[in-house]
Amino acid sequence: MRSFSFPIAAFLTACVSVTGVQAQTAHAQAATPRYSTATTPLSKLLSDPAAKAIIEAHIPGMTKQHGLMFVKGKSLKTIQGMSKGGITDEQLAAIDADFANIR
């Protein structure tokens, strides 16, 4: 009689390995914030009421500026460079910390 213990053990090991990779990937995705001040375009942030409220809480009046149409494709970090000190690194860090809580 032929033994199938090795192929079955190899198969089970492969299944456990794949499941572990899937779990790590899911954990990494869960740990990655949905938005970032460095990469997410302002238009995407403003389309989410939670993100918009966070921006408004840390940079009062920002979401109501008339000239936003000209910078909607840019990230807040890029806009910071044009703000002549109007947006600080501390504000962006606080916004990113709050963005981490949006799922």
C-alpha cells in the first residue's frame, strides 16, 4: 500500500502558508490609512464628509476657500508648499493621525 502522508502534509503546509500570507496582507491593508495628506488628492478628501470634517477641524476655513478648484488635484502636502506658512507640518500630522481612524 502506498503512503500519501507526505503529499498531504505538503498540501496542508502550503494551505497554512497561503492563509498566513492572506492574513498578513489583510492586516497590512487594515493598518494602512485610507487617506494621506502626502498623497491623497484634495478632491477625494472633500468628497468624504468625515475627511472633510477632519480638515476643517485642523485648518478652519480651508474647505470653504473659493480658490480650491485650482488645487483639488493636489495633496494637502503639496498645497502646504503654496500656503506661505498657512498650513504647518503639525497640522498635517494631526490630520494624518485622524485619517488613520477613518475606515
